[in-house]
Amino acid sequence: MVDQMKRLSMHKGGATLCGAVTFSGARKKSGLHGVTPHREKCSWSQVASRCLTFLLNINPAFKARIKSNLRRRRFVKTLVLAFGAIAMSGLLMPAASAADALRPDSDGYIRDWIMLAPIALPEGKNCGDLLLDEQIKNEAALQPKAGDKINIRGKELTWKHITASTNFFDFNAILGSSNDRSAGFVVTYIECDKEMAGVTMALGSNDQGRLYLNGVDIYAYQDARPLELDADKGKVTLNKGVNVIVFKIINEQNSWQGAMRLTDTAGTPLKGLKIKLSP
């Protein structure tokens, strides 16, 4: 990639950064001509209707008032229905519409991710070296969405949407358990209206971290360490359209965290970026 983070050799202790409703009614008319009149059985509604018809015919002022009230009543009813429709459309808004509004926070940190964890690591190899191994086949090309399932070493795991409560995410806190010697993945999709070159990507991990951008391996840190925001920085180019970021973090023991943000060269959060929850 042009302006991509320069790839360094990945070695223990080193970090690399590469590259409406209508109402209607009908009035029935009947005439009794040439027949003997007879008494009809009327319901109360029929009696009321006939009284109203009589009053309308003998009192024009009363008729005008009734029509005015009816128009007002229909107007109010229409307003109620319109507001009700608006309210229901908000309540029934698809989740995808809400997701379209996701963006980095005011400091540029990515808080919304699709997470998979924990993945137990095999014994007999140190975590720094395991970082460079694939825990998921072809992990650089991962493009999951929430609800996707995957079987890893006989254990089924599910990708989940997470929203960090602060500028970093905490695997153990989200999982509600402590997970030593484990690997986890977080994936996010950054949508750009145009190509953006010279973007500063700043990240940190506890412990080891590896990052892929649009399928390219651009970063790895192989030592155990506490989380430090913006511990490593590099320049990347974001393509027009959707950019896929896959961030793998290994936990040797205790805390298990990560953070990443995108800024311009002056450290100012980028404007116009959108976060998607699926490719």
C-alpha cells in the first residue's frame, strides 16, 4: 500500500507497523311510499342519528357548527395517527440503521468491535511465538459479523458485537472471567468517503498484539506488557469504501486489553469516518 507502515522483521521484544388512515361511511336511504306505515324497532344509535339529521335540517347554524367540529375532530385524529406512525417507525427502526450511525469517539478511539474470545493456546510454545501462528485459518482475511460461529480446536465460539465503555476494551471484563494463555480477536469495519493517506494509527495491547489491515499483516508486538494507550504508532492509507481491521491480542496472564485510534498527523481525530459491524 502507498504510504503503508513499513514492515520490519517481527522478533521478540520488537514491534512492527507496516503498511394514513381513511374513514368512510355510507348513509342508507329508504322510503315507504304507497304502503301502510308501521313502527320500526330502532336501536339507540339509529335514534341518535335520526335526531341529528332532524336538527341539521331545521337549524343551519347548528349544522355549520357540527361540520366544523367534525373537521376539527378529523384533523386531531389525523395528527394522532401521524405522530403514532412516526413513533412506531422509530421503535421499529432496524438495527442496521442504528449501526450506520457508529463512529469513533471524540478522541478517535474505536469502541465498537466484533469480538471472538477466548481461544485457549496450546502448551509447549511461548506466547510471543504463538502470536505469529494462525489461531484461525487465514485470519488476515477475517470478515465476521455478530452471530457468526466458528469451531476452534473442538470448541465452538460465537462472534459478538461489543462496545467498550472507555477508550480501551477489556476481554476479561467483557467475558466476566479470567483467561490466561488465551488469544482473542476484535474486528471492525471503517468506512471512508474517499481515500485517506498519511493516517496515524495508534494502538496498544496487553499482552502481545498483531494487526491486519485489509488483509495485510502490518503490525506485531511479541513481548508481554501492560496496556499503554498509543504505545505504537505508524502511518497507513485507508481506502475509499470499507476498510477491514483485524486486531489479535494474546494474554499470558492477568489483564487482557487493547486499544486503537485513528488521527491525522497532528493527532487530531479524523472526521467523516463511519464504523460498520459487517463488511
